Amino acid sequence: MALSDAAVVALARDGDSEAFRALVERHGRAVFRLAHRMTGSRTDAEDIVQETFIRAYRQLSRFESRASFGTWIHRIAMNCTIDLLRSRGSYHEAAYDDELLKEPSIQQTVPRAPSPERLILSREVKDAVQNAMGALSPLERSAFVLRHFEGRSHEEIGEALGLGTSATKHSIFRAVRKMRVVLAPFVES
Amino acid sequence: MTPHLTEDDLLLHYYGETDPSREGIVAAHLGACAECRASLVGLERLLAMVNSGVDVDLPQTFERDIWRRLAPHVVRPHASVLWSTVLTPRWLAWGAAAAGVVLAVLLVVQLRLHGPSPRKAADEGPHRAPATADVFRERVLLADLENHFERSEMMLVELVNTSHYTPAEIQREQARAEDLLAANRLYRQTAANVGNAPVAHVLEELERLLVDVAASSPTAAAADLEVLGRRTESQSLIFKVRVLSRSTDRGFEGPSTQG
Ligand SMILES: [Zn+2]
């Protein structure tokens, strides 16, 4: 039977590098997924995975065995990602201008909906979704990902992103509105 | 019937975050309004599509690739407790200093070889003095120094660029640093004897660095230097050193042409 995370953490804390490797293997993909959802960049996500586990390794002694290692590493990954986005200094800038929400002609710039047969291809869906999420500012994207995929409360997200509860809610509203505009042709088809 | 629900109302409803005071109103409206129910279905479809398309496919080798990148930072196979706890923080400081020291050596060498110096000006003056033993020794020192510097630079560049050493390579690096250290001591003493304080000073700094390389674990050092290289752009400093090194090679005519 596989050892529990808590048991593996205890071994890793005693300097067993193979135990730490097991933790990386168990949680690396989930950390990558979170980082990629928040940044939209494979390269950034890989860097964040590395930085997350380096931070975790250095802070292993602070991990409380009663807590879930998965939750703990997720929190570190979230902080690493927010640090990276902040360091870029473009935290509030939208990849597309916010006029996206007002401009009716935007519909013309959005890729035309592919035929239903083509939509079956997950590649098409992925491209469309990546495109839609690329239209969000890093802040909107982070707020949406933390709410939608991580199930965090508005208060938790606000605290992590340095926003008030109301501003957090509005970032999530704006994110969903923008994605609806970009994905409308796909959703309706 | 109450006014139609907004997109924001629908999203809060979807996440179960409707303000308790409005829950009844929202539920009643959805029950009575086909248009808002359709909007809610549209929202659900939108978010389902986001769920299915947000992630990229990862290769089977993902875990192995990540571990390969991580291992140099979290595994110290050959470093003793002393090395890892005492020398690693020093290495961070030395790593930053290393490229700077090399650059300083180069600048001094270049200045001495190509720039105007008071002694050279005096040599070319109307009352030209015969070369003293000190001047000769200094010229020999400067010529040798260039070679010494190149070898030191090569070692530093390799330290920055190599992230993993085998035990044999560690021994080789330590032996190499010891060689350079012995030569460095001679050059520093000569520089001090002939009164070339700037060269003596940078050699002194280089010597401290070489002492650490000779005595410590290049594995731990290299891992830290690799991180440092990315974060402090010491890589670009080494690049500048290389450019300067080439210009020194081209411009260097050797001491004999001055006599
Ligand atoms: Zn309605």
C-alpha cells in the first residue's frame, strides 16, 4: 500500500530525497494545472512548479502533518503565481482592451464558430477557451480561476490578490462576461 | 413578475452565492421566466466548455522532467552538513562577486596594457628612464595575468553553467582551483611588491573566491550559482566579460613592443 502524504512528508523532512520526489510526482501535475490556468503560459507554469516545490522543500519543517499536503502545496503555488504576475507589473492590464465588453463589432473579430462536427475535436474547444481566457487581465483571470476551479471564497481571493470583496466579485463577473463574448459563437452552435 | 435577472445574478446563483435576502426572489423568478432559465443554461454551457478546454495535455515524461529541473535545488548528494549550511550562503555572495571580480581584473589589465599610465608617459618623455627591474617584473606579471585571468574565467563560467557534477568532476574542479590559487598568490605578491595596488586588490578578491572553490562542494555551489545566474543576470555579466576578453585578445601586443 502506498504511504500517505503525511508519512512521505515525514521522510522527506528527514532528508530523504526520494520521498520528496514522490511528493513531486503525486502533486506536480495539479500544481502545473493551477499555474497554467492562472497564467495561460506553459513556460511560466513550469517555472512556477519548480519554484513552488523549492519553496515547499525549504518550508517542509513548517508543514503541519494534520493538514493536507495537497492543500498546502496549492496555497504555495497560488502565492508563487501571484508573485510572478505581480512582478510583471501588468497585473491589471487586459490582454484585450476592456472595450471588448461594450463594442458590438467585437463579434466580427471573434473567430467564426466551427461546424458542430469540428467542435467535437477537443483541440478546437481548447483553442477557443485558451483564446477566451487570454482576453482576461491577469487579475480577472486569477480571480476567476481561484473561484471557479479552486472553489475559494470571495474573501480568500480578495486577500490573496489584495482586493476588497466587492472588487473581487466584479473581477469574476467581468471575467465571465468577457469569456461569454468570445465564446458565444461556440456555445450557441 | 420581478425584473429579469442580470448575468451577475445568474453567476452568483450558479455558485450558490446569492445574498440570502435575495435567494427567494431569484428562485421564484427562475421558476417563472423561461428567458432567464435559458440564460442560466447558456451560462452553464459556457462554464462547462471552459472546464473542458482550459487544460493543456502534458507529456508522460512530465514528472521526470520536473524532477530533473528540481533535483539540483533539493538534493545535495555529496555536500557535507558543514558545506551545505556554512558555505551555501557564502556562495550566493561569492557568486555575485565572481563575475564582478573577473570583470574588474579585465578592466585593470586592459587599462594597464592599453590606457595611458603615468609610468608609461614617463617612459616616453624626453628624459626617458631605463627600464628598472620593477617595470620589467610588472610587465611580465601583466602578460601572465591575462592567461591566469582566462583560466579563472573559464572555471567560473563552467561553474555557472554546470548544474550537476560527478564526484570525479568535483575532485577535478577542486584541483583546478588549487592550481589557480597557487598562481594567484604569486601574482598578488608580485603586484603588491611592484606597487600595483589595483591589480593586487582584485587578485586578493579572486583569491578568496578560489579558496572557497578549492575547499567547498562545486555541486552545491553550481546549483546556487545557477539560480543566481537567472535572478541577478550574472549570466549577462559573464557575457560582457567574454566580449571584453575578446577585445583584450585582439588589442594585446605583449610587453616587448613597448621597450
Ligand atoms: Zn427573466
